[in-house]
Amino acid sequence: MGKGKEGLFAAAGRAAKLLLGCGLVCACCGADRFGDAPFCERCMRTLPFNNGYVCGKCGRAIGEDYPVCLECKADMPAFTAARSAFRYEGEIVRLVKAFKTGKRYLAETFADSLLPVYAGRFAGADFFVPVPMTDAALRKRGYNQSLLLASALSERTGVPVCEVAVKTRETAAQKFLSRRERFKNLQGSFRIAQRKACRGKNIVIVDDVLTTGATASALAASLLRAGARQVGLLTAASVPFRAQPKKEPKLLEKP
């Protein structure tokens, strides 16, 4: 899929920066960087890119080459497939938190890192949908980081951003809830305001981090009910799947 005018302008801007030698420092460590790589050479070698074995559904890192992780097998998400640029570990945790707390420029860095992920799995999408925030949450933070990331990806790919979804209420943090509690927590939390725009479309949800995947699954389900043909998910990072350790049986003490 071609980049379109917006993508060409963005590429021209990055080329001009390269020629002028301005703004080319690593977003992770601050060292000089060269070319179009989003980080310096050292960080490109050491950051936890999510390029090993991944779950075919949620895209989270898994230890071995299995089709899907155990969590997806037990409770299959509504989205078609998800992929991320990084594992949510080490320096990436710091960068994602910085992105959420004022460092808006990191949208550009994460978008650069997501470009090959988009091209490899989701090229040809009709539009991006950022995960929406409630008005209260948006006022508190001052911006929607998912929208910033989707907009930066749009500049690089020419795929438009369509804010077709609305979050109708605040929800409790998902990571401490059971699967049943997650479902109940998210019921009715998203409304599709532009249903006609979704009909027959290939849509990609964009977010900063995939943790349990429940939020993206709830949003994907709403988009599919609105008539979307398929719904993918792109995130800057995802929490690796870690199987719960087996509990050792308790030995009865001898009297």
C-alpha cells in the first residue's frame, strides 16, 4: 500500500532532519543515531524487540513455537490478530511510562519501530482506530497517547485515523481481575459512534501496551458488531505470556 501524500511529507521531513543533522539522538539513551533507525546502534541491539516466538493471536512473546498461548486458548480474543514492536520489559517499560506522562515525542519513536510490524502483518488496512479515553481521563492526562501513536503511524503509512469509538465509562484496572471479571468490567464500555464507516472494513486498533488484551478485545468486538470485516491490533509493546508455575503438592507431616 502506498504511503500517500501524508506519508511522503513525513518521509521528506525525516530526510531533511538527517541532512541537517538535527534531532538525531536516541530516544532511549540520548546517544547520537544515524539513518532512519529509531534508536542508536547499541540500543537497537539490546532493546527487547518482540521478534522471537509469539502467540499467533495476541502476539505476546511465548517461550516455544506454539500456535497460541494458553490464555488465548482458554479465552480467545475478538480481534483477528495482534502484534507489537517490543516486549514490555527493561527500558521499554520506562519509555512507555514516559510516553504516558508527558513525553509525547515518543509517539514518533514507537511509530518508527512499528512500521515493519504493520507492513508484515496488517498492510492494506482501511483505517486505524486509537483506543479511546473517557472525557475525564483525557482532561486528567491532557492527551490520548493511543491517538498520538495512531497519528504518527498514519503519517508514515498513509492509512487514515478514524475515531469511530467512544469510551462511555471508566473501568477498573484489568490485570488484577479474573477472565470473568474482565468481561463484566468492560461490558458496555465502548460505543461505536460511526457504525456505517466500519462496514466491510479492515480496521487496526492502535494502543501503547497490550497487557491482558481484554480492553482491545472488547473494542474489537464492538467494531465487529458494527460490521467491520476484520479487526487487528498494533501496540508499541506487549507483556510476555508467562505460564503460571505449577503448585507443588503439600506433603503431610509425620506425626
